[in-house]
Amino acid sequence: MGSFVVFLNDDESLEAKLKAMAKKEGIEKTILATDNPAGPQGYNIPKEADVTVILYNKRKVVANHSFRKGELKAEDVEKVVADLSKILPAK
């Protein structure tokens, strides 16, 4: 299973900040990327979303969770983690 994080922002200095953070925190196996505030075309990221988690398998989205600023709670994280079974291979 791989992972990546896309920061939707038009701050031109963000890329350098992410590189510095990745080096400082030892982030090596997670891709960090930037895109414009609207997000990738076709993803329909809600404008009011502060955090969006998309789980996919073989280019097909199987779960999509979006949260407004301050709304992401522990029980929401549990729901996202529960959805991992939709993309992980069966044991």
C-alpha cells in the first residue's frame, strides 16, 4: 500500500517548505505534492473541505471522506481506518 498527500495551495514557497519538513521528519515513503486550490481536475474536492481522504484501488475510488476545518474527530479517523479494508488485500 502506498500513500501520498496533496496540499491544495497557491503559495509558491510551499514546495520548499514541504521538502524541508520531509527531510526534518524523515518522511521517505510518502509522496508530498502541491496543486492549485481547486484540486486535481475531476476529483470534485469540496471547496469548504480542510481535509479530504480518498482511498482507491486500481484507479477506482472506493471511499471518500471530507471534513471542514475543525470537524475531523477521532471517530472520523476510525471510519477512515475501517475503510482501509476496502483497499487492502484479504488475508
